[in-house]
Amino acid sequence: MLSAAAQVLAADEAPNPWFDISYVTDNWDTILRYLGEHVRLTVAAVALGALLALPLALLARRLRFLAGPVLTLSTVIYAIPSLAMFAFIFPFTGLSSATVLIGLVAYSLVILVRNFLAGLNGVPADVREAARGMGYGPVRLFWQIDLPLALPAFMAGLRIATVSTVALTTVGVLVGHGGLGQLIFGGFNANFYRAEIVTGTIGCVLLALVADVVLAGVERVVTPWSRAVRS
């Protein structure tokens, strides 16, 4: 039997490449499972964050004195370390993906609320007044005037929040739901297995890039007038 010191020395001297395609092929099912979890958490967090951020931005625009407190509160939440955030949530949700999701939604608000409010404030007041003069009610005014004009800022916020959430999801390893972060954490636990660490890292970077490209494409489709203005 090898001594413990000899086993550690053997592990240190074993091949440990930064990337190994055989690791990817041998663990493809596991990688896809973690990728799926990462995508689900990211999409759900940004979608829920947007649903919360929009009414907060509308309220802050309508009641100007609330803009400062709303933005400050979202910033304070973002400043809470993820470990502390999960500690606050854990008693209610346990070691579940809901713990990670709640934290990601909270962190997304600092980006989404600011961009949504900036977009709404960017709608010219004279345009809104003209619409009211033509008989537009609050709902019609929002859907046909405010939303189209604020959409570029909205989409910019969604793109930033999505890329940020892809990165932040990895901290979910603290409760066992970190998506591709599980590979990074597993690599560190496996005597700094570089192939696993790099695979998880590259996966996160590629996921963020793909998500940003997709949202950029969506923005081009839903805001054709902005392209015409730039050209």
C-alpha cells in the first residue's frame, strides 16, 4: 500500500492538462445537466427580476421622491455578499434551487430597475403630453408610447443583467445548485483538476456570449426604428 504522502505525490505528478476533450466526451451528460440548470436559473432570475423591476421603475417615475429610495435599496441588496444572502434565505427554502433563484432575482434588480427607470425617463415629456391630448389613457400610453421609446434601454438592461446572472449563478455551488459552477468547484476539490475547471469556465463564458448575442438579435427585431435612426 502506498503511503498518504506517496499518493499525494503521485496525484501531483499525474497529467493535468488545462483542457482535455476526453473529459468533455466522457462527462457530456453531466455537463449538459449542469448547463440546463444554469440556463433555467438564469432565464427564471432575469424574467422574474424584470417583472419586479418594471412596476418599481413605473412607481419611481410617477412618484419622483421614491426614485432615490428605490435605487438605493436595490444597490444595498446587491452589496450583500452571496454567502450572507444564502444564509438569510436558507431557513425558508433549504438547500434548493429556489435559494439560488431568490438571490439571483434580488441581485438583478440593481441593473434592471436603473435601466428601466432611465428608459422611462428618456421618453420626451412633450410626446407623452401630445398622446394624452389625443385621448390616450394610462395603459394605452404605456404600451404605445412609453414602451416602444424606452425599449432600447430596457433591452440594454436585460442584456447586462443576463450576462451578470450567468456569472453569479456559479455561486450557487454553496447550496449545491450552481449550474456549470459545479464543474469549477468539483475541479478544485479533485486536486485542482484543470480540465474540469476550464470546462466549467469556458461553458459559462460561452453561455454568456450566446445569451448576449440572442438578446442583441431580439433587440434588433423589436426596435427596427432605432437602427433607422443610427443609420
